[in-house]
Amino acid sequence: MKQIILSGIQIILPSPSKNDLMYMSESTRERVFKKLIEAVDLGDEDLAAEGANEALAEEVPPYDAIIHGLAEGMKLVGDKYERKEYFLPDMLISADAMYAGLNILTPHIPKDASRSKGKIILGVVEGDARAPRSRWRKRTDPVRSVNRPGPP
């Protein structure tokens, strides 16, 4: 079993049996990854879709194509942004290219491989100092002065 966490979602993939293992050359994987990285870096949605389809055709695991191709491309774009080589519009164009590839690859990640470990409950205790005052303090609060209006 292989555990993967993608965008906060835990995915557990079953280990393939020895008969199911398909060996592909490292150059094929690297070629697909480089194509996806280049597509995201250039902001080319068509090239990203082509790279994602090629990854599926070459039987590269979709998760690997996402992590080592699309996500690496966005890391490269982020680094260029930090060095002021790219600007915000460049990042948005690259994000569109990444999503073009994600839309093709994501449906091929096995849905039955993910399962929930539990539920998360978030809340704020009434009267908590970090809670917005307008939500728990009433307009008739004696602490407020007459000269200082409260929140609407």
C-alpha cells in the first residue's frame, strides 16, 4: 500500500502484484515530466493537455505526472516570480495550463483508493477573545460608550 496526500486528501493506492508491474524506461517518464514542466512554464494549455494525454498513453501513474510534472512546473514558475522574472499574469497563465493537465489526469486517480480517517469539527467558543466582537457582543452591551458606535 502506498499513501499519498494530495491537497489535504489522503489517497491509499494498493501495491501492484509482481505480474501487474509494468516497467517503463526512465527516459519515457522523464520525457513526459519535462513536457509537463515546460507546458506549465510556458503557460501552454494545449501542450499541458497533450503531455497529460501522453502520460496516460505511456502508462505513467497520474499522481506521478501531477507531482513530478505539473507541480514541478508551478514550482519553477514560483521561483521565477520570486526572482521577478515572471509577474502575476504569468503565474495565472501557468496555473491555467496546470489545470488543463490536472483536468485530464485527476479522473484517472483511483477513487476507491481514498478513504476518510474521520471528521474535523471547527468552531469558535462564544466569548472567545479571538472571535469577532460583532458576533457575540450585543448592541446593548454596557461596556460600549454612547459616543462610540458599534458595528452594524
